[in-house]
Amino acid sequence: MHTVARAAGVVAGICLAVSLGTPARAQTSPPATGTAHTEAVVANRASGTFEVKLAPQPTAHDAGGAVLGRMSIDKEFHGDLEATSQGEMLAAGTAVSGSAGYVAIEKVTGTLHGRTGTFILQHSGTMNRGAASLTVSVVPDSGTGGLTGLAGTMNIIIEGGKHSYELDYTLPKTR
């Protein structure tokens, strides 16, 4: 159990450190050309706050010296995105201070600027000797209901212990 507690600390540290870095603004890409999607899309930005609960889970593999951690994720989003999400996170810490990484997948269910449905977010975060990098993207073609066709990226901001988000996205116009 000591390993799980240590891994949970690594995961929390990675999330905080990566989020506190100055990530480059990822550009939202429209749907690829040449696809069956010919509807016009509208570019938007959604922003607001969120609460997150992380719960340590057992890992299935020996890390061979590295610290591996697995966490469940439960979030509540407020603002332009009124939603909940559930997901899983995997993280690894190394013997080098300030070097680590994490990946996560979460399913978001709710309403985005008045349109209701679900979509999947994919996280990829890295700390390279203290230099942080984080990308959070909508998984292509994961939107359902009123969010079918959703594409975009999310910026996570942590200031003063409070979490907020900016979601730059495109979405086909409603008919």
C-alpha cells in the first residue's frame, strides 16, 4: 500500500506541476478535408471552473524502479460547460527530480453552450526536469447527441488552488 500512496503523490504532483506550467495554446483544427463532414462549423471558446476528485487505484505492473500510479477521476464542470466526467489516469515518476509523465482519458457528459451530449477528452502531460507540457484534446468523432462533430482542445488552469478551463472548439452548426 506504501507504493500506492507514493504513486498517488507522484500523480498529484505531476498534475499540479504540468498545469502550473505555461502550456502553449494548442490550435483547434477544423475537421479534416476530404471527409464526409461537409457541414459548416462554428469556432467557439467555453470557459468556467471545475472541481476534481482523484482516487488512487492499484497498479497492475511492477515499474522496475520508476513509480507508477493509477487514479480514477471524477469532475464537475461549471460555466459554459455544465457537465460531469469520469475517467482514468496513469502516471510515472522517475528518479530524476522534476521528470514525470501522465496520460488520462475521461468521458464528459453534459451541456456545452446549450447543446447536450457526451465527448471524450484525452490528456498527455510531461515534465522534463521541471519543464511542463500538457495537451488535452477532444478525441475525434467522440461527440454524441448535440455534440456530434465536436473537435477542440482544453487548457487547464490552476491558480490559488482553484481549477478552471478554457475549451477552444469547433462544432457543426445546428439545423
